Amino acid sequence: MTHGTLKNLMGGLALLSLAVCLAAPVLHFLGRISEGSFKTTFLVASIAWFVFAAGRGFVRKAPAGREPMP
């Protein structure tokens, strides 16, 4: 897996986790999910967002061809 693909995957998963974090309170407000489900969903999605957002920052670009020292 290339570095760009991994970074895009981590970014996509971070955005998906953020969307779940935003959707959970709305679904609870509308009465679609219970309070316990809301809390669990928000907890898991929040942890996933922090992991994927931080992981995206740690993916480094591969160094270009290195030149030998003189």
C-alpha cells in the first residue's frame, strides 16, 4: 500500500467517524436511538476519530531518491 493511499484511507475513515459523531446526537434527539446507544456510539466514534486523524498525521511521504554524501 502506498503512502498516499494509506493517508487517504486514514483521512476517509476519520471523516466517516466524524460524521457518525455528528449523526449520533441528531438520531438521539429524533428518538431513533436510545440514550445508551447514543453514548456508546459517540464514545466509539470519538475514539476512532482521534485514532484515524492522528494516524493520518503520522503517515509520511516516502523520501525521494537520496544522493550520496560527497
